[in-house]
Amino acid sequence: MSERVNDKILEKAIERARERNIIIPTYEQMRDPSRVPESIKEELRGIGLWDLHPRNLFRITWKNDPETGGFGGVNYLELPQELTGVKARIFVLLGRFFPTGSHKVGATFGPLVSRLVTGAFDPTKQKALWPSTGNYCRGGAYNSYLLGCPSIAVLPEGMSRERFEWLKKLGAEIYPTPGVESNVKEVFDKTKELKEERPEEIVVLNQFEEFENPMWHYAVTGPAMEEVYLKERKGGQRLTALFLTQGSAGTLGSGNYLRERFPSIRICAGEALQCPTLLYNGFGAHRIEGIGDKHVPWILDARNLDMVAGIDDEACMHIIRLFNTQEGRGLLRDRGVPSETVEKLDLLGISSIANILGAIKMAKYYEMDGDDIIFTVATDSMELYQSRLRELGSGYTETQAACDFERYLKGATTDFMAELSYWDRKRIHNLKYFTWVEQQGKSVEELNEQWYDRDHWRKKLNGYKRTDELIREFNRRVGLI
């Protein structure tokens, strides 16, 4: 959505922004915060990272400095060979230092902002509905609050308690649906029901179909990875691979950016082995919150994938215990993992562990060496999963830690991985039909355009440039800068 829809509604959004002291950042500023006006940087010095203040919109970036409250370099962590067991260098971008503790505030920024600056959302009468399995509706409710827009969250009742507590704090309407992480159909059904009951009031912002979701990662996350690579590479080291669990497919938008910059890169989409939709057209429930929802997202560019892989949720649950207990951390230090790394392992949430395991599997599958660099992302941290740790129980021993380390990290294997041929990619793409054409009202023509129009994805993801123009015009009319 890149052109004006309704001038009268746009004027209402501008007036709401003026009343609520709202200034909207551009994608360009989120990618490069040095472009943020000095007056806004000065304001941010007195505002906490999670505070419900509209200036925190400018902290939707990988470059928040947690020590000063200002901006710095990209927040990332390199995992040493003593931990991963592979020679390839693995870098993890850290989502912990975004407002809400997750980069999902980026994925939810575009869908709402694009409507506000085009006059497609009336904040005085309408509510933004965020269908989600967790962090997306948290990020959506947060951005809605900062942008002066009421919000509705629809998510499975089996998600972590921390998610529901956060949503209540923001005053969002909350609708728990049956099931757990992979029960996205139930979320869609409830969303449809609410929309039919309140058609004029509710605007659905579905992460699985909103192109502004991967657009943000194309414009911001991909360049952040490139920046870290250019900073860290030594000699002939090359950016070889990207591993990301699929989830909504938003973060995989960074892969489109990296493919343009590094054409030979290999990109792997991961999912829970217990719900192997891309791998085997499979289904099931699992415990890796944030990924694997028994369907192929509308915004997944299947043409841009080289591989898919299944990650066992059992491995992830054992590793979060290893990384977040005194016994586990002691074992890791004894095995040569630097204390500096061990002390930062709580920056990795459950889906982050799945991403790391996927990166290790790729390194082993392609027999990568010290000249290879792999990137992945930590969507969030263990701060959001303390209840899950408690559910695993007490009494963890050093012997159990040693078993988990050897079996699930050092023993990571290359099973449940598939390199994709042209027809494998098309098989994955064609699975969109059953969710999006049969159930969600998309057309076959739209589906075919995604596959056959070679310029489709580039045009969609580069839409952020036009949105930036509209944001600048919106801010000018608000008159706060």
C-alpha cells in the first residue's frame, strides 16, 4: 500500500499524531539511526527502551545501544567453535534490544504505518487486529499504542503467560484461541469471525500476508547483516549462508536483500520437525514458539530458497536448559566456551536456538570451513520464556548438561534437510493455494504472479522507498519536526 486512499481519514490520522506527539521514523532512519534528528536523540536519553512513549518508534532498529540509551553498531553475537562444534563462523543478530524485547516491532511497523500515511486507517474509529502466535501481536499492540491506535490481539491460548500479561498491560482486546503454536487456522477463523461482526471497525493486519513485514527486513535486517559481515570478515572469508526459521516468512525478506548483494549465498528455511510443512507437506504441534504454523505464508518467496530443514523441538528445550542454568553454564565453561559468550546465552530465546541449530546443520551439510560465514537471527531472548524454564522443572545435573551438550549441540546432524530443485520450490509455492485461495480469498492470478513475474518480489520489497516519501510528508503536515 503506497498511495493515498482517503484524504479525510488521512487528516484525522495527522490530527491524532499532532495530539499524541507522534513522529514516525522512516525505514532509512531505522536502517541508519545516524539520520535521526538530534532533537529526537536527545529526547530518547530520558526514555526507557520499553517505555510506552511515541519516540520509541525510533528505536525500531538493530542499533540500539543498551548501555547509553542512544544508538551504536548492530547488536549481534558470534558463536565460537567451542560451542557450535563447526569451523564456520556463525553470527546471530540480537532482537533483545528492541522495544518489547523482540524484533517483531519491525515486522508490525509497516502494515499499520503504511495505512496511516495513506489514509487507509482511521485511528479515531478503527482498531488494528493482529492475528499471531505470539511476538507479532505483542509488537503490533506496542506499535498501535505508540501510534495512537486501538488494538486487538488474537493468539493461541497455549502461548507463554508472559505474552498475555504484556498485552493486558497495553489495554489490547485479547482473544485466546484453541491450541498452541501451530494452530494458526484457529487464529484465522477467529479473526474472520471478528471481522464479520465488526466490518467497519476492524482492520486486519495479518503477518502472513502483509508484504510490509518482509519489506522491513529487506530494508533494515538485510543491511544490518551485511554491515556485520563487512566489519568482521577476515582475509578471504565469504558470506556463505543464511538460516532462518520460517514463522511468518517476514525475516526471510532479509534473504532477498542478501541475494542481491551476494548472489551465491545459500538460504535455508527452517521449521519444527514436529510440523514439517515445507519439508514433507506435514502438520503437527510443537514447542518452538514463533515458527511453523501448518501453512505456507503468502509472503514467502519460495523461489529464493535453496534448502529447507526440520529442527527437533526436543533439542531446543534441552538447550535452553543447558544455556540458562548454573549447571549448564558451568559445563560449557569447562568445555572451553568463553565466559563472555556463556554470560550472553540468555539473549537467545527458543526460536533463536532453533536458528542456531539450523546454522550448525547447514555448516555440516555443506562441509563449511573457517572461510565461511553464516548469519541467523535471535528474534527474542529468554526474558519472554521464564515460565517455560520453570515448566522443565528443577534438579538439572552436570551429567544431564554434558549429555545435552554432546547430543544436541556437538551431535547436531544433517538429517531432515532437503536441497530444493526448481520443482521442489514450486511445490512449496503451490501449497499457498489451499490456505490463501481456498480459505482467505486470494486469486489464482495473484498466486501465479508471485511465481512467474520475476520482478514481483523486488517491486514489493522496494516499496519501502515510496513509503518513506509518504512518512516524510505525513510528519511535515503533523508539524512536530
